[in-house]
Amino acid sequence: MTTPEARTRVSRHARSSAAGRIRVSFEFFPPQTAEMEVTLWDAIGRLAPLAPLFVSVTYGAGGSTRERTHTTVKRILSETALTPAAHLTCIGATREDIDTVISGYVAAGVRHIVALRGDPQGGAGTPYAPHPGGYINAADLVGGIKRAADIEVSVSAYPEKHPDSPTVEADIDMLKAKVDAGASRAMTQFFFDNDLYFRYLDRVRARGIQIPIVPGILPVQNFKQARNFAARCGASMPAWLAERFEGLDDDVATRKLIAAAVAAEQVLDLVDRGVTDFHFYTMNRADLVFAICHLLGLRPAAKAAA
Ligand code: FAD
């Protein structure tokens, strides 16, 4: 029988041997106001020294942030040493429009696009129909990007199935189509129960898909907001998670400590089970993500080199 002490020793060993192999990426959204822009750049400034593999910038629903995504990505390229990945969706645009966006990114020096179908213009949960003359889905878009330029393309993956998908198998068929079209990495929708991720990973591997399926981690900065996101995107919110945040609606400081503890527990368990790559949904805030990365053994590059 393994004692709790022995299990802890094994975990610590697994974590310290994984420390040098941990790779992270950070997701940001383009700011809407001058104030949000300051918050975003504070977060980028704090997280950049952790030397992420890449930082991605989302594309607002319906392509609504097209210009702001582009501006943010270009500023990352010109003012930092970070590698940006621009999100791009198929929504509300013809192939020609999207091809123009792709060539604009390539001309600006972008070498990584996160290709998505996107939510229907009526919002998540309303029926999706491709734009007339547009890319029909994410796999089609991946193919279009790969034909336009030899750049890296990442895609989404859904451990708990995308809400539009009739079955997990249909979802994995879509992931396979995206990989066959040239995607070389998938980042998952956020999840809180690691067993769901590993069960999904087994099914993906059994389907012959070998690309990295990087867990998407959402530090719960705001429980109510996270619960709303989860309801919209088909991610489950375990009862234990709600219990941990119970009664803390007006207690920001304690909420933050709980959020750090929850996320730390999740990522350290993933490390113990062999995961080395993580994609963080930062919500444009650095502090929780920075703390979790610290626990993962990441240190600011300048200090690590000193
Ligand atoms: P896909 O892989 O294209 O499809 C997901 C599943 O839905 C598949 O199983 C597929 O078979 C099924 N499906 C697709 N279309 C249909 C259909 N017509 N009928 C039945 N089933 C169907 N959204 C944004 O707007 N901007 C972003 O920047 C953005 N970034 C994201 C980043 C990540 C890492 C993730 C996980 C999601 C992101 N999203 C973003 C959300 C995403 O656009 C939505 O979840 C969208 O509804 C699906 O697009 P997809 O490319 O993820 O899905």
C-alpha cells in the first residue's frame, strides 16, 4: 500500500523532474478601452519574462475585434520578444476577406494562427451557418491558412465535447479533420476535472491523432463569470468548485487565494500525470497566472540566467 507520505514524495519528484520541461502559453483578448489597454500591457509585461512558448490574442465573436486583434498582435511583435499567435474565425467574412487578414498577418511577421470556426453571429447556442462564400468550418480554414503560408496553425479541442457536436466521436472526427488539414497543436476548452481531460486524450490518441493536446487552464478570477462561460461553452462546473467559492462574493482577497489554490492543485496534478504544456486563459490579468507558473518552476528569464 502506498502511504500519503510516499505519494507526496513521488509527486514532488515528478514535479521537480518536469520543472525544466514545462512550457506555457498565455491567451489575451484585445482591449476595448484605453484603460483595458493599460491592464493588458501590464499583464504582458509581467508575464513576458516567463518566456512563454507563444502568446495568443483572441478574435472577437463575429470578427468584431478584427482591427484590435491585429493591432495588439502587431504591437506584441514590435515591442516585445514574444511570439504572438493570432486567433482567426470563419464568421461573417468571405474567403477573400479572411485570406486578406491571413496575408496581412504573414506580411507583419506573424508565424502562428489559431484557427477556429467561431460562434454563430446570433451567439453561442444559435444555429451555425457558414458565411456565403466563406470558409465552412475550422478544418477548411486550417487548409486555407496552410495553402497561404507555411506557418504554424493551432486549433481548439473539447474534452467535454463542443455543445454543437452530437457526440464526442463527432467532435474527435472534427479534430482529426483539422489535423489532416495541417493543424499541429490543439488547446483545450477549460475544464476543472482532470480525469475528463485524460479520458478525452485516450480517445483522441486511439483515433490516431498525435499532435499535442494542450490543457487550457482558466484560473477562476471571478466565479460567477467563470460559471457563465462554462454554461455557454459546455464545460462542467463541479459542485466542489462552487462550494470552495461559496459565500465569497464580496470577499475579493479570499477569492483570489482560493482561486490560486484551486488552479495550483489542478496544474500540479496534471504535471504528476505527465503533462508538460499548459495554455492559460489569462483574462488579461497576470497575478494568478504568474503565481501558478512560479509553482510550476518557471522563473523570470533574467533571474534564471543570473
Ligand atoms: P470546431 O472544431 O469547428 O467544432 C467544434 C465541434 O462542433 C465539432 O465537433 C464539430 O463537429 C461541431 N460542429 C461544428 N459545426 C457544426 C454544425 N454546423 N453542426 C453540428 N456540429 C457542428 N471564439 C472566438 O470567437 N474567437 C476566439 O478567438 C476564440 N478562441 C478560442 C480558443 C480556444 C482554445 C477555444 C477552445 C475556443 C475558442 N473560441 C473562440 C470559441 C470557438 O470559436 C467556439 O467554441 C465555436 O463555437 C467553435 O469553433 P471551433 O473552431 O472551436 O470548433
